[in-house]
Amino acid sequence: MKNLDKFREAFKEEARELLAGLETSLLSLEEDPRNEEEISTTFRAMHTIKGSASMFGFDQISTFTHELENILDRVREGELTLDSGLISVFLQSKDHILDLLDDTTLDSKLLAKSTELLEEAAAAIRLAGGELSEEIHQETPKEALQKGEEVALVLPNSAQPSSKDEKDDPNLLSTYRIRFNPGRDIFENGTRPLNLIQELSDLGEATIIPYFSELPNLDKLKAEECYLRWDVLLTTTKEQAEIHEVFLFVQDTAEVKIDRIDSPTESAANEDPRIGTILVQRGAVSKEEVETAISKQRRLGEVLVEDGVSKEEIRSALLEQSHVKRTREKLLSDVSSNTIRVSSERLDALVDLVGELVTLQARLSQTVEGVESENSQLVAISEQLERFVSELRDAAMSMRMLPLGTTFSRFKRLVRDLSQDLEKEVDFLTAGGETELDKTVIDKLSEPLVHLIRNSLDHGIEVPATRKKLGKPNQGTITLKAEHAGASVEISITDDGKGLDAEKIRAKAIERGLILKNAEVSREDLYELIMAPGFSTADTITQVSGRGVGMDVVKRQIEDLSGSISIESEPGKFTKFILNIPLTLAIIEGLLVDTGGERFIFPLTLIEECIELQNDSTERKASEILTHRNELLPIIDLRQLLSIPGQVPSSQQVVIANTIHGKVGIIVDFVIGGHQTVVKSLGKLYREAEGVSGATILGDGSIALIVDAGKLAKIASQVLTAEAG
Amino acid sequence: MDQNILVFNFPTNATLEHSAVLLNDLKSALKSKKSLQLNLKEIETIDLSAIQLLLSLFKTAVAQKRELRLLDPIPSAVFEALRMTGFVVNPDHGAQGLMDAIKHYQLEGVL
């Protein structure tokens, strides 16, 4: 049973993924209802969920999805169109299936919800002018669901898969018993029975069971006659009609009977069929005869042979039992062997351990440096270990990387539902869904992204009438885009709405005492004020936003990810929120530097170069401009910024970083070199420390702070602007 | 060579076209000697009609209490045709393996 529990958990995981994909497909279909590929994907997802649910005992889901699958099959056949009414029901059904997945108590409310949704679906079909099947008039969805039966609610015919792209879907497997009894004269018309059996075998996994009992001794045998017949057990994704096609040309010279005897997908977790049941199904014996035989407390086969059942029939039934069992087991094994699902907690534990290993390895390297000349073998081992640890780190980190697109689909649904509520027309575009980020980062990104998108929809995009007056298309656009930017990912949310009103923000900021009445504040800085706690320019508070609670939280959430957020906007045209998020929070490649005996780490991917700086006698300001490669580069002195005491050396180095806020040179005493950095959080006390995003433990056990180069670039720019002003 | 043993060579093409002749030859061979050894190594093509003859021969030999042996090597075409017939036999075990399989079917009472 424990194994089954594991499979059930695996099914739940798989179902959640399928449901996420289903939602994406449904939203695409809303835009393009005739997209056959999406229709097929939707059907397949529903079919797989249904099959697997049945396999692992989720009967409510199985029954519910069966009805939905029937509707989708009609869509596939072109009998119905997925209009927005039906799409809405399907989207709600997707949410409902998620609830059913977590329902361990067979909640009657959920059962009622299933019924309600199916009735809504039926109503939507009626509204769209579609016809319901005969069955719907005979039995209500509620009755069907309560019985837990798989009944066709709206589909007149059974929902057997038929389109070509489903052929290899293991969830569509069926096992057939094909009784092939060639006529004695089958050789005469040139038919070769073994070729037909070969054709059958090519359709799937076959067990061929010959019957030799009619084969006479040589004296009575006629060379041109066929004496053998067969049972072929075939597990295949093909339909019965395709199996019939194999025998198309022997219809007059052979008896062929094809019975579907098992669906490995739906029955894998069930008890294997009993030999008595198989023989009854075959019509070899009656149920009563089996019961009588069993009551004799002897081997069933022996008793039945005594009662006149042929040994071949019993042998064939035994092989059928074995074939069914094997194909079910194979399917279960395939489910578990294609991928290994590992809980994210376990992955986190692995990454933590790798982090400790990286720290320990750094200590080893440092220790070995001291004995370098004395023990070259130790040095070689240390270097080799460093390489392996580096590879192990990358492998461990890559396991937690997920494409951002997995969350994009959720936002698509959000935009759909919200735009309907707000009576706005919005086209939601996404790009860069394949961009990967650490799972922990993605998890923490979801909430701020939801908030930003809601903001764009509520405050950015205008209602259609307003847009029309402004000469804009009725339908607004929100674009969610992700792309790599060095060791970071840049995510932007852009709407083509009314833009930010800088003057309104200024007035509100003055009113709230955030800026002085006559202060000269750049437009960009005014925009930043919308992320001040409690700041809102919204005239009305809606269900969606406008309470001024949110943007400050968004900023905090992004900064907690060691990321940054900036805003670009043009009145009447657009607003763009730009998030810069590190790929991972756990381990980064760093550049270790020393200033006044304190150690600091710069994220290596931001570093462009390091240059020498000869100090003259003039006193240096905290922030200056340096001309480098014909470019004016703001520089900032780390020693001054962080008030580090001590003698300034005559020669220092400038670490030039390219950040989202532009290039900045950071003056340090000297660069030590590259360093694999296990990122540790600073804790609440140091959270407000400007220009520092985290800390790490060095090989000697001391602590180095991780420099937030982007923040330093911003500080340098602000200082220079203030000085210029 | 033992006078009571006859080695019977199967033709290259053991197919329906040659089955009638093969059947007569096999019947004669079985009657002529007490012990029959079948040499299948020349077989390149074999179909169901010849497979039937081969299996019937074994059935008949048991009925007539004749000794029947298969000689190695057995061509892969024979094993392939037997496999397609549904005859479970391991080609790696050669002639002895095939004889054991036939015996097994006979003991089971299905051949």
C-alpha cells in the first residue's frame, strides 16, 4: 500500500502540472477556439487526468473529468465550439479538480460543486446551440456522480481517442483479446496467417497463444490445410477498428473476435483478474460452474478440465491473466521510472549541504596555501576537490532551476478573470517564459508579480470607452517579459495604459510630507515614491487595489530576494515595472576584496574589470567621477561609505560593476580573487544596511559582507546629483 | 552410422508450395526407420504449413513410439516462425531447447 501511496502522490503532482498546462491551453483557446493543437492538448490533459485518477482511486476526479473529456471530445470532433461560456466552466472545473485532489474527506460540498459545474457546462452547451446526448435526459449529472459511474453525460458515443497525435500516449492503452480462427482453407487464397499475427504484434505488446488441438498426426494431415488457431492478447494504443483492419482480407476465410479486456491505465492499481473470472468472460464456463469448482477446494484448472474445459482454454486464460498483470505492472513502473520526483525540501537540504561543503572546501584551500611548498600532493588533491565541489554546486543548483513560464500561465488566468471583473479588454502577452530561475526565487516572486499585474490592470489600462476617446485600441496590452541579464533575470511588466501622473504623485507626496513643497525631484524619483508605505494616488479604492498597501510590500519582497525594482513611465502611453532578480539566492560566484582589513564579496557576473588607482595627496570625496575608457564613471569609496577606519594605502583598486542603475566604480584596497560564495542572510538588524545584500563565511571562519553593487551605483548617482545641485 | 537412424534433411524453402512433397517424404521417413534425425540447417524460409508438419511429426512420433531428434544448428528463420506461431522457445538453447519445449507442450497436453 505504501507504494500505492507514493504513486498517488506522484499522480497528484503530475495532475497539478497537467492542470496548469490545461489552463494555458484553455486561455489560448479562448483567443483561438479552432486551434486544433490546443484542443488536442486540452483533451489529452483531461484524458490523462481521468485515466490516472481512476488508476489511483480518485474516483470523484475520474468521474468528473470523464464528463469533461466527453465534452472535449465533441469539441475535437467539431460538434461543439469552446466559447467563452464553456471556457469559463472549464477554468472553474480546473480549479475544482485541484480542490478534489486535496480532498481527503470526500466532502459533500465538493461533490455538489462537481454537479453544479457539469450542469453549468450543459447549460453553456445549450446556450451555444449544442445538443445534449440521450443519456442526459435519462440520468442527471448528480445521479451519475453519486453512483460514481462513468456515464456519458453529453457525448452520444464513447470517448475513445482517435486523433493521430494520441497514438503513443500510454494513458490510452487498452488490452484486447483477439480470437483468430482461420478456416482450414485459408492457405488457398494465398493468406499467410503468421503474417497477420506479425501485423498484430507490430501494433503493441502481444502475447500469442496457439491452439494445437486440431493438429492431426501426419497420416491425417493435409499439407494445404490450416489446423492452428490463436488467441492474441494485444496491449496497444490503437483502436479496435485498426485491429480489425488487420483482418480485412480474411473476413470470409477466418473467424475473428476482438474483445477489449483491460485498460492498464485505469486498472493498474486494481486487483489482478482471477482465472475464474477470465474463463467466465471468455464464455468457457459459467459463473456457477466456477463457484462449484472453487467449492471443491482443489486447483480450479484441474477441476474445470475434469468438467470438460479444454486444457488449451485454461492455458490461454492463465496466459491472459499473466499478460494483464505484466502490462499493468509495466505501466506503473513506467510512471515511476520516467522521472524522479523529489520534494523541494529535500533539494533545499541538498543545496544547504553543498553550501556547507563549499565553505569547508574554501577553508581547505586556504589551509593548503600555507603548506603549498611542502606537500604538492595535498595541493593537487585540494585543487581537484575544488573542481568537483564547483561542479557539484552547479549540478545541485541546476536541480532547483525552473522556467518562469510555469508561473506565467497563472497570470494569464488572473488577467482574464480580473479584466472581466473590471470590464476592461486586455491582451496579456508574455515573452521569455523559458528563462530559468531558482525555484525558491520563483516561489517568492509570484506574489509581487500578481500585485504588479493587478496594478497595471486596475490603474494602468483604461476602460474601452476612454481608450477609444484617446485614439487607442479598445483592447489594452499588458506584457510580461523575462530575460537574462548576467547573473540576474530582468522581468518587466509593461502596460500601454495611462502612465503615471508625476504631478499627482508630487502633490500627494507633499501632502504626506514625503517631499518639501519646493523640492526639485526628478520624474524617476517621483515614480519611486509610489513604493513608499501607504502611498496611493487612486481616487477610489477598488477590490483590486488602491489602498496604498502593496507597492511598498512589493518593493520589500523584491529586495528580500536581493533584487531591485525600478519604474519607467510616460503619461498617456505606458508604465513599466522592471525587476532585477538574482538567478539564485544560495550560492554565487563572487569576487573577494579587502578594504581596511574587512573582506567584501562582489557578485562576479556584475564585474566588468578591476583597475589600479594611484592615490594623490588630495582628499577624496565619498563619490567622484573618474574618466575611464573615454567614459565618465561615477566612483564610490567603500571605505568612506562604510566608515572603515585605518590608513588608506597609496595604491588601491577600482572594481567596475555594470548594474541595472548603470556602471559604477567601487574603490577597494585590493582584490583577493574569485570566491564561491554561499549566501547567508543578514538578519533583521542589518537589513537596512545600505549597499550590502548579504554575508558569507570565509574559509578562515571570518565573515565577508556581500556588496549590493546596484545600490552603490544608485547612491553614487544620488550623491553626485546632490553635489551638482 | 546406425542402420536404424535416418537423417532427414529439410529443404531450403519449407513453404506451402513444397509442403505436400515434404509431408509425403516425412511420412515415408518415419515409417522407414525407428529413429529419425531432422536436419533443419538448410532452411532459409519456412511458413506455417511447414511448422504444422514439424509439430505434427513430433505428435506422430510419440503416437508411433518413434525416436525423433533435432540436429543443431537450427536456423533463425525456424525460431522466428515458431515465435510468431506463439511457440515459446529460447533460440539460444538450440535443438535441445526446441525439443524440450515441444516435450513440455506435449506434457501439458496441448500438443
